[in-house]
Amino acid sequence: MRALVQRVSSASVSVDGTVTGEIRPTGQGLLVLVGVTHSDTREIAQRLAAKLWQLRILDDERSASEVDAPILVVSQFTLYANTVKGRRPSWNAAAPAAVAEPLVESFADALRGLGAHVQTGIFGAHMQVESVNDGPVTVLLEL
């Protein structure tokens, strides 16, 4: 499981012109793009959520848990693109929707269980993601 984490001052995700998830923190928040591979499990999703919740990438080396920063979670199978050969990415390492969707939901639910205010996109939909990166700070988390 991979999570590409961006520190943001705002972020939203829309489907067909309708906003499905949005964060407008008073300080900073996190936009988290989540990719799932075949070997991922619910336990991995929970561990990654805990790692993200404690990750010290906000101002003054604080974590989202310390400042109650909101989090926008968006599924992103392209995080498992293989671009080693040729000009066309391979998506073989990305888990199929039947595996990935419940794990992305488990990740978001685990964050909520830790106390996070979480918004999400819609799994499998063609989404438009808007964000204002702060810093910019972007970190790739993997387990």
C-alpha cells in the first residue's frame, strides 16, 4: 500500500461537477492519494493510517493528530504504475477494484477511528482533484 501525502491549505475532489470531498483547514491539512497492490491487507491499511496520523510534516514538525488537521483521501491506482519499459505504463501491480476498494475504505475508516476528520473521493470514478500545496511538502509512505 502506498500513500502520496501532500500538505495543503485546501483540497477538494469532484465527480461530474459535484464536490464529493473537501477540506478547508484553518491551518494545514493533508491530501492523501492511496494506491493498493495485490498483497495488501486490512492490517496494512490500518498500520499505514496510524503512520500517516503521526507523521510530523505540518508546521513546527507537528503531526495531523497534534493539530486535528483534516484529511482528504483519494484512491489512486496509478501509484503502482510500472514505467520501466516502453512508453506505456503497466498497471499490473495495482490491485483490482474488488481488492482495492475495501482497503481504501479501511484506510479512511482507520483514520476516523484515530480521531481524524476525513473526507473522500468516490472509488473508481473519474475525479477532478484540486489542491493548494503548502510548502510544497509531498511525502511517499509505504509499508
